[in-house]
Amino acid sequence: MTDQAHKATSLTEPASPTSANAPEPQRPDGARTGMAFGRHWIQRYATLVGFAIMVAAFWIAEPAVFGTLDNMRSILELAAPILILAAGLTVVLSNGEFDLSFPGLIGLSAVVGVQLMSDHGANAAVAIVGALAVGLAGGLVAGFLVSLQRASSFIVTLALQTVFTGIALGLSGGGSTIADVTEGYISVTFNRVLGVPLPIVYAAVIVLAAFVLMRFTVFGRQTLAIGSNPGAARLAGIRVGQTRMWGFVVMGLCAGIAAVILSSQTGQFSPDLAGGLFIPPFVAAFFGISVLAAGRFNVFGTTVGALFVATLQTGLTIVGADSYLANIVIGAVLIVILFVAAQSRTQA
Amino acid sequence: MATREQPVVALRDVEKAYGTVQALRGVSFEIHAGEVIGMVGANGAGKSTLNKVISGQTAPTGGELLVDGEPVNFAHPREALAAGIALVPQELSLIEDRSVAENLFLGRMPKRLGFVLDGELQAQSRAALARVGLDDIDPTVPASELTPVEQRLVTIAEAISKQPRVLILDEPSAALPAETAARLEPIIRSLAADGTAVIYVSHRLAEIQRLAHRVFAMRDGRHAGDLAREEITIDAMVQLVGGSALREEPRPVVKTRADAPVVVRSRGLGGTLVHDADLQLHRGEIIGIGGLQGSGRSELLRLIGGIQGRSAGDVDVLGGGALETPHAAVRRGVGYVPEGRKAMTFPTMSVAANSTIALITDISRMRTFVDVGRERELAGGIAERVRMVGDLDAPITTLSGGNQQKACISRWLLKGVKLLLLDEPTVGIDVHARAGIHQLLRELAAEGTTIVVACSEPEELVLLCHRVFVMVEGGVAAELEAPFNVEQVVAASYAR
């Protein structure tokens, strides 16, 4: 076997042009030498360079505020829920599916967690377990409905978004704010470890877990295969519906974690808890396709994308842009990123 | 084809380099009005590149291109088209949700005052379709409603309707079953008779033998030689394409099946088209399923493999009863390779990941974490075993068609399947890659794998199979046992 393995490595070296079996070049159009290299470089780094230019612009505009360590920390803190949601979303998107229900699920998880404390006198641990359980259950419902393959996940989760939001409003007595949380619950996000706010630690752990899940596990490999070619995945013996369902469960758990962080940070449940968190995870995930011309959803790219969108939001606030303007900018950025992502996908 | 005339198109010492890869190395070529040139060569020999140069899709890096004796530099395929040169690419290029008529006359619809003249468009479309024998197609239906075969013919009709002086057909028959491919031949003959010069690229040497006035062979980016009309034989072409050693030997007939264990047994098996199929397949056999297009070849294969649900009868596979899903099939040791590589490959994944996907759970630690080292070792070993050439870490789309097919078959070899079902495994693959796949299937059968091949080409069935079931209109019309010949397969295919 070692002999075989040794020879195998030689296979990885590019076939010499004189080899009779040299594959025919794939995209032989136009001039390719110098220009093609340039195009290749642009594809790999365009969005990263855009990110750097944006950072530089904010830095130059507000050097006294933007460039501070405090600001970096607040960007990361803002990025934490985006990172967590975007990581979960990457799993679902990699499956070739969509999830529009997570903002509703965040509200529902948060109201259950907070009410366990306010109405039932539960401690922080019970409240957290309750919120996460609701997130898991919501993901399971979405995943199960999608795996029936009667309707696209886009429509199914759009409907669930309304259902989840409705239940959350009902539970909270028509959407009133519930501020009765325990001190332990607040400390879940308030404390720091070695100067690092806990939400950042949680986000780092989740992102790392998602990276390992997608890169090094059977589930991740099968998810990529389904996203790449669902028909071929089925023929290869992969249980497509089941794998997709577990993707939604991962997303649901991430929504539950985000719900705990957000309600702990604000010390309350309010109906607009997930407001502003709908679009950024999508921006992050689609940004990720273009990073290093990956050509597919990937956790590393998503992470860069989440930092990008958090930096953009913070920067706009620092330079004093109105929130309506921030909405317009982020929406426009998503459109641009979708175009860039489509480009790197067709080229991959 | 008077050779004293000026050639319509000529190449003089044309070079083409893609980066460091030299695709064409000083190729000279000419074609005259009314001439049909059969272009042959292994995958990667430079046939497609040569035709892209002629049709203005890529610029040569050396040498010159002459049209009617005048040097030209095409900056865009449009310019080549204006000079009367049309290329029908290997890949289908129809817009699926547009009507057939719009596809046929995209960008050149009959108009008045900016409005499309619909009646005129339909009439012209019907005429163009009739030219390729698609009289019964309604030009107003979306292209997606056509079968792949009809779509292929529409792309050819589109090119013909431009009335080119030079028509390049890059493997027009590769994706067509043999009987449909035969429909192209009279069309090409009549075009040539009207003075069109035709460059016909194909791996199907029998077609070239029937059609070509001259054979132009390519090897390693060079012109490997010519054959005049009277010199064209399959042996001579094979010789030019890659040397004499590669002529495939018909398989030795192995008579072991009588006492070999039964792997598949069906009784009255039926699907949507297939009915009353009674089969008994033994360990180590290579079984062919022949028949015309639409006879139920592919469906029978899918019914055995549990890819498609059965409507009648019973089938037992490897002693475990019928298979209900592909997942169940894989677990029981049955691998299915569908027709067309796109149905089988994961384009965003590496060659290695493509060849290990079916057994990724088996080779993982605690059935959860992918053992990347083991994966690489297995992928490298199998690549060597199937003689696949390519970078294991690159996306599978970087491989040639034949190598992609090998990577897909590798998946089932690594899984160690006992029954391998293949639908048209060598369509669109050059003669050498094809011989390689045949060789591999023979080796597998010798090791005890049962192999079932659904195939439209009688020649391939004769070359490969111990036993063939010939389908006619969904039923098994004949069972032929080696030695049998092409004529017997064809005769059985047309039996009633």
C-alpha cells in the first residue's frame, strides 16, 4: 500500500504538456496568458480588497474613533450573533436550501427562555436550555417540512417565519417587552474572559465547530455533495432529505444560541429582538463564496463576510449615517455581492 | 471536391498555446467546398482547439488562417459566422425556457418596425426543423420540452439555417443513441452535395467511414496523417489516432455462469415502459441490455437498481429482495452509473472527493470524522488501478470526459460493489479511453463483480458482453449468448 500511496502523490503533479492524456484546456477563449492571470487574481481577492478599502475609508474618515481597540471589540461584539447565524445558514445554503425563518425562531426561542424566568421562576441555566430546545425544535420542524419535498424551502421557511413570529407575539401577550431576567442570565454575555467579551468567545466556538463540521465530518462532506448535485448525491447512496433536515436543525440551534445572546445582552425579550439580523447573515454567506474564489459556500468565507458586514454597520454608525441609509447600503451591498458570487460560482 | 479549386478554409502552421500547454503544434489543414472531412483523434489531441481557431472562438498564437485564400484574423465568432463558418459545439447551448423558434433564430429574427413577424418566424422554423427530420416538432414549445436528442438536432438545425459555407460539427453524435445518430448522415450528405464544406468530428469511426471524403487525424496537437476516401477503414483510423497496439480485442468468452451463483433474478418485472422482464444474472457475468432508443434499456437498468419504482412483478437482488431506493442499493453492494457524466459528478468537489463519496462513512473515524489521509490513499490507489490521469485535488471538471467517467466508476470499485449497473458508459469518450473502460469492466467481472451495461451500440455489446438481452417496446425480445454478432443484435432490435 505504501508503494501505491507513493505513486498516488505523483498523480497530483500537473500532467506534462507532452503527455498523450493531457486534458484539453477547459476555458479556451480570448487571450489567456497575462490577462488571464490578472483576471484570476481579481477573482480571488476582489472582495477582500473591497473589505480593506472600506476599513481604510472609515479609518481615514474617523481615525479617532474607528481605529481604537474599543471599536474593534464592539465590531466583534456586534458580529457575534451575525457570525453564529451565518455559520448555521452556511450549512443550510451548502445543502442547496434556503432559510428565511430564523428571525422568527430567534424571537420564539427568546420569549420562551425569558418567560421561563419571569413567569416560572426558573434559573438562567433552565432558561438557556429552554431557549436552545425551542431553537432545535423549530429547526426540526422546518427541516422535516422541507425534507418532504412538497414545496421549496424558500416558501416553507417564509411561511414558518410568520408562524414563529405569531407564536412569539402570542406568548408575550401581544408583543410586549418582558424585562424580568435573572442576573445570572445577564452575566452569560456581560462577563469577559481575558478581556474578551463572552459573546465573541461563543461566536468563535460556534464558527470553529461549523468549520470542523463542514470540512472534516461525513455530514459536511455529504452536505457539500448534495449542494453540488442533489441527483448524483442520491445515486451515491446519500439520504438527501435526512441530511437536509439535519442542516435545518443546525440552523435552528444557531438561532437559539443567538436568541440567548441577544436577550441576555439587552436583558429582555422584545418583539424586534432579531430586527436587523435578517439580511446580514445572507450578506456574510454570499460574500464567502467570493473569498479566495472558493466558488461555493464555506465557513471560512462566511466568517470573513460576517466581519465585513459588522464592520460596515459599525462604520456607518460612526460616520453618523442615518439608519435608513445603513439599510439602503447593506441591501445594495448584498446585491453587488450576489453578482460577484454568481460570477465566482460560474467560474469555479 | 476538385482539389485544384481554392480551399474555402486553410490553416498554415497554426500554433496554439494555453499558458504552458501547447494545444496545437504547427497544424496545416484545408477544406474545399462540398467536402466532408472526418476529424479523428484521442481526447486532448487538439481537435476542438483546431475547430475553435477556424470558427473564431480562439485566436491562434502562431501561423495563419486563410478564408478563400485571404489571411483573416477573427476577433469574435460573429466575424467567422459572417465569413460563412458555423460551429455546432459539443455541449448543448439552448435556452431551455425559450421556444424552439426563438432558439433557432436568436438574434436574427424576421422583424418589421422592430416587431417580430411571428408567422414568418414559425414558417422559417418549421423549414429549419424539417431539414433535420423534426417535422413533428411544434416550434412554439419551449426547448426544455424536447428530449435531449431533439435538442441536439435543434442546435444542428440552427447552424444549418445560417446557410454556412463551412459547417463544423464537434461530436454531433456523441450524445445521441446510434439509431438517431444515423439520421444525421443523409442531412450531412445533402449539405455537402449543395456545396457546404463539413468538418465532422467524431469518436464513432463507423460514422466517419460512411460519411467522410477524407480523414484528418490529430495526435498530441499535431496533424498525424490523412486518409483518402478509398483508404478509410476503421483499422487505418485507429492506427493514425494512437498506434496499432490499441485496437481492442474482443473479449474471451468465459463459460462459468451455469454454476455461478445467481445475483439478480426477476419475474414479470415491469415499470412504466418495461413489462414482463424475466432475468437471471450470475456472478461475474457481463450482461448487455440492447435495443433501440425508447425500448426500455435504461428503465430496466433503473428497475433492477431500485432507482425507479416498479409497477409489476418481482425482483431479487443479491438475495435481499427488491431494492426500493438508491440508498438501499448502495448498502447492499449495488452501484449505478447513469447516462451522462453530469448526472454523476459533483462539479464543485475534488477528484478525490468524487471518487470516495459513496464510502465516505466507511472510511471515517467513528463513522463521523473523515480520515483525509486514508481518503487520499484510496483515491490515489484507485486512480492508478483505473489508469485515470489528473490532479486528485483539482475539481473533477478539470478532467477529460473519459477520466471523469473513470472517477465515477472508481466510486463503486472502492465501495466494493457486487453488482455494477452502467447506462451508456462510453458515450462521448474516445476510442482509447473507451478501450480502457472495457478492459476495466472485464477485469472486474473476472474478479466476480456482475456487470450490467445498457448500451445503444451493437458493436460495443458484441465487444464486451457474455450475454445480451435485446429490448423491443419494453419487453425482452431476445437473449443472445456469446458468441453473437452485430447483425444478430440489430435484427433482434427490430423484431416485433
